[in-house]
Amino acid sequence: MRTFQAEDEIAAITSAIGAAYGGALGVTTSSGPGIALKGEAMGLAVMLEIPLVIVNIQRGGPSGFAYKTEQKRFDAGLLWKKW
């Protein structure tokens, strides 16, 4: 499994499409508004019938304790294959 953090949502989904087109498992994750930014590329994947996994994750928000919310987002993106 190879992971990387793309510079924006569009780069993330087009990289996942490229990986799937090359025969690898293409997965991209986002939270809420980022899915809307991926709309055009999702349409491209559908038209080309490219298998792609898109995960919409809700971030762990502040609950009075300001600690490691970024870790929750990272873990959710990496642990998807264990389910």
C-alpha cells in the first residue's frame, strides 16, 4: 500500500483514478466539502468505468479537549483496509 498527501482535493482524486487505471486499488478520502470539489473527477471515473473507492469521513471535532483531532483523521484514512 502506498499513501501520500496530495496538495488539494482534485489532485487526490485524479491520482486515485490514475492508480486504478494502472491496475492498483485507487482510494481517496475527504471530509464533507472536499467531496463536492471531487465531483467532476468522480464523473470522469464513472464515464470511464474505473473502479474507485471514495470515502467521506467526518472529522473528529473539538469537544472541549484540544488534542490529536488530526490523528483521528489520519487513522481513519489509513485503517480502511482492515474493515
